[in-house]
Amino acid sequence: MSTVTFKIWRSGEDGKDGKLVEYQTEASEGMVVLDVVHKIQATQANDLACRWNCKAGKCGSCSAEINGKPSLMCMTRLDMIPIDKPVTIEPMRAFPPLRDLVTDVSWNFRVKKKIKQFKPRPPDAPDGTWRMQQEDIDRVQEFRKCIECFLCQDVCHVLRDHNKHDEFIGPRYLVYTAALEMHPLDTEDRIPELKKAQGIGYCNITKCCTTVCPEHITITDNAIIPLKERVVDEFYDPLGWLWKIIRPKG
């Protein structure tokens, strides 16, 4: 057992006028940050607001900023961070605060509703099914690992520092769009929206979203850059226009 010091963001009921409050508690080997937060809740701060669910890194609920880095509290072991000095736990900065470590992430779900849904091409086999290549299926499977923790949204400077929520959908929904656009059966065209309403041009591919992803999705290289290339082909490359005429999608 060892004594650890946590500085946890505490706020009023409206999420405003917050400050870091210091707590000390005993920690044992194998504990994760969420364990310590729960212990502090149980023994020192019964009214500490903290969102969590599975404690297995699969629900995405316990997202927070640990020592300034967007992380899942349930997947951050104490031996992964320096505990010889106070550990700071703060709510995600890219979303409105509700109380303590809880933020309002509902904006993300409103964004998702605006993205064009999957639109399959007609069956092309005699038995009324589809034929597709396995490599095309494998390409989009990576994107389906997303647990919607919104850490990539939180670390993105366009949302975090510049508050472009009305103009940019963020890395998570570029991944979602890529899963649809690259699906071998999809016939919908989302490229005009990517360029205009969804603001893909704001992303300058720093790869910070890839760095914080707990599911290790290669967000920048496998999703965002290919989508950017499609926007360039459609709006800026004359050869791309010709190819679209010759080989229309679907």
C-alpha cells in the first residue's frame, strides 16, 4: 500500500466556478485511476460526480483528462503514470461541463443523426444476395471497434481549443463516415457534406486523435486521409471528375 495524492476537478451543480480539490488515499498494486476515484467517492467525497459503466474499457463512459491527457480512467493503471506527485483528474474540455467530472456529450449524437445513412446497392447475385471482396470488408472492420468514448473528439484542437462544433464533426464522425463511404455495398455520396457542412478541411492531420484512441484505431491514416483524398478527387482534381463519370459509385 502507498499513499497517493489526487487533485480532482470539483464544480457547482451548474458545472461552473470549479477548482481542483486535493485528496489523499491509500492505493494498492494493480489499481486503476477509476478505482482511486471510487475510493475517494466512498470515503471522502460522496457527492463527487463521475460517469462510468463497464470498468473494462468497452463502454467509453469514464473518459476524463488525466494529467492533461484524454484517457479512460478504467484503463489507466497507477503504474502507467507518475504518482510521486499529485495526479490531476479533470473533465473533458471539448464539451460543456455538467458537474465535476461529468460533461454533456449529447452534441455528438446530434452530429451522428445528420450523417447520411447506409444505402446499399441492389443485390447482384442470383440468390438475392451480394458479392464482395474480403479485403473490402476487412477495410471497414477496424472502424467498427469505436466505443464512442469521445477521447478523439476531446483531444482534437479544432473542437478543444477553437470550439468549431458548428463547423466540424470531429475525428469520431469522420471514422463513422469512413466506415460508410468505404463499405463495399454503400452507394450514398457524402463527399459534398464532408467538404462543406462537416468541415474535413479543418483537420490538419496531427494524429493526436490516433494517439489517444483506446481501441488503437488508426484514425488519421486509415479514415481521415482517405476521406480527404476523396474530397480532393471530387472537387479539385479534373482527372477525378472524369473517373467519376466513367465509373460512378454503385
